[in-house]
Amino acid sequence: MLKKKVFSSIRWTAASAAMQLLLRVAQLAILARLLSAEDFGLMAIVLVVLAYGTLFADMGVNSAFVQRQDVSLEQRSSLFWLNIVIAMTIAIAIVAISPLAAGFFGDERLQPLMMLSASIVVFAAFGAQIKMARSKELDFRQLVLLEILAALAGLVVAVAGALAGWGVYALVASGIVTSLTGTILAWAFLARGWRPMWRMKAIDIKSFLGFGSALTANNIVNQINSTIDIFIGGKLFDASQLGFYSVPRNLCLQIQMVVNPIVTRVGFPLIAQVQHDVGRIKLIYKKTMNMVASTTAPVYIFVALFSPEIVTVLLGPNWENSIELLRVLALWGGLRSLCNPSGSLLLGMGRAGLALKWNLGLLFIVPPVLWFGAQGGPEGMAWAMFGLMALLFFPVWLVLVRPLCHMGVIEYAVSGLKPFLLAGAAFVPAYMATTELDMAIVRLAAGAVIGGLLYLLLSYKFNREWTEAMLELLGIKGVQGQKLKDV
């Protein structure tokens, strides 16, 4: 029964993530031709500030709500109102610090952008717990459909605003509409009649704050390590340079979001349910890591090899400065995707404290390395990001993975790196076979088809576990065994 729910959850979360990626790519392809790199650079800074606000607004209580298996109605109501009060406080704080942020980055245009965007934190808070309740039950069908509708609403507003000449405010309006629409739809279709009691008592909240506070502290430090490149870029580069850097960076992160919801939404509650069975935890983590690597590897290798064609087709002729950045950041994104499953492992086992120690250690390494790299411009910082991620691959296993699930280093390396070797063996020949084609879009299509087919054949031979899992996810398990025999 649990396995059936897991595969259903994976199907829906993957479908949602894929659809949202398509919507974001479509939005980017349109807006890159209507807005300037400067607009995207300004919005990159605003989004980073909002990300910190969202972390403080949650205070880890929603994740604690998922991790705990026994939550009373009184506790849930108190947690809900705590989340709202904190979100409103954070929104006011963002408005208050907006002049200081504008002064720090040397651009007065940031102040009104941040003040308007602060409302996103509040709108999101009103729907957060309802969505987490469905995630806790591994019930994603309606949730993902509503998220797609919210993303579509944001896309329509962004394009309409850009056509109307709003500039960067089209991006702000899109974020506000997406957040508000998502919350309204959640209350309409996911609440299932639940309404919070008018109750917010310390006795209800206290037991959640230990896990929640440690998780929040960890998330804040992790957010610093994850977004320090935007802060450094905002300080050292002009808005246009930051735009040329942030767009390919965010595109590479969006690729991860096709697979990462499987890890964060399914892996976290699933590990929490079996957190006292180390053998099952190891199996879940190994399969999750292989699934993440096998699914993202071909995409990142494809993007790295075909970055000139992707920039030309997706962003247009004014974005040539992003070509080499996209290539390096694709390699960075691929390695980064391998480390993400460790987050669900730590949270599912209630080890937010260990995650905090790890990220505090990185805090002494990441900022100075990226600052040094940024002296060489956006390209220098991109190479510093890639090099640092490569060096951290095995320390993640040593400090985080091995102590919690007893996975060996060979298992860890094979699960993560084998798919990238297979992807390289598939897409390098595809790249070489398409070099003589004239049109960029034709090269992209031919490279995707040739490389994709080669990757599937190599995976069937050398990564059978992934191919069988994908067949099962597609709902054709019944014929899978016969197909394998017939080949």
C-alpha cells in the first residue's frame, strides 16, 4: 500500500514539476525578448531577499508538522496562526529594510520592488499548512493541479505586464498573482472543510519549536550559502551583468525542480515514516539518489554541450554573454542535484541539528571562495561555484550520508556519478553528429533525439534499476517483465 502511494505521489509531483518548468521556460523565452537583462538582474536580488523572508516566516513549523505523526487540532491551529503572525512581521520588516537594501546594492529602484514583493510572503503563509497537510498524507493529485493553475495565472500576468511596458514590475506582479492564486485555490479545494480555531497557545507550539528552530537556523545558513553569489554579484557587478548571470543560473536550478519535488515532498515524509529502520532508509536514499541523478544527468549534459543553441533559441540574440555562463552553470547544477537528497534524509530522521552544523561549516568556505572567483567577473564566479561543488561531493557522503544510513562510498559514488558518465557517452556523439547542421533549433532537436535514444539504450544496459522504475512510474509495470524478456 505504501509503495503504491509513493509511486502515485511521484507521478503527480513529477508531472507538476515538469509542467511548471515548461511554463517557466515559456515565460522566460517570451520575457527575455520583452525585458532587459537589467530587469532580470534587479528581480534576482528581490527574489533572494524574499527567499530569506519566507524562511523566517515559516520558522520550520510546517516541516515540523510533517515530521510529527501525531498532531492535535489545537496544535495545528496554533501553528497556523503562528505562521501568519510571523509572516506579517517579516513582510513589515522587508518594507522597513528596503531603503537599506537599495543603498547596499547602490540602486534605488530596488526599494519599491521589495516593498511590493513583501506581500508574497503573507499570501504564501495563508496556504502553506494546507498544502503541507496534503503532502504529509502523500496526497498530491489536487495539489499539483492547483499549483499548475497558479503558475499559469502568473505566466499570463507576466506576459501581459511586459507587453504593457511595466518592465521589471511585470515580474513582481507575476509573483504576487501566483502566490495569491495558489493560496485561494488551496483553501477552495484542499482544506476539506478544515478551519483553524481561534487559538494560539505556547503549550501547543512548544514541542514543535525545537525541531522548527533548528531547521530554520539551518535553512537560513543554507540559504546564505546558496544565494551568496547573487549578493556578491549584486555588489560587484552592474544590473546587466547580474542579469546575464542570474538567468542561466536560475534556468539550471529550474531543471532540478522537475526532480527535486520527488525528494522534498515524497522522500521527506516517506523517510519520516520509516525513520527507525536504517535498512529501509538506506534503500530509499539509494533509490532516490539514483533517480535524481539518472533523470537530471542527461538534461544537464545536454545543456552544457548545446548552450549556444539554447541561448539563441530560448533567450534570443541579445543574450550571447550568457552562453559560456550557461555551460559552466549546467555542470554546477548537475553536481548540485546529487547533494539534494541528503536534505530529505536529514529532515526525515529529525536531524536538523546535524544539517545546521554542516551548513555552518560551509559558511566559512563558500562566501570567500565565491568572492575570490567574482574578481574574474561572472564567469569567474561561475567556475568557482562549479569547483566548490565538485570538491564537496564526497564530504557530503562522509559527514551526512554514511552516519545516517550506513551507505558505502562505492554505492554512493556509483548511484550519483554513473548516470553522468552514461549521459556523457550518449550526448557527446550526438553533439559531434550535429555540428554541421545550420539552424540552432534543428541542432537542438537532432541532438536531443540522438542523445536521448543513446542514453536510454545505455541506461537499459548499465542502469537497469532506473529504466525499470521509469516503466513502473509510467504505469506499465504489468507488461514490463515481458518486455524485458523479449529484448
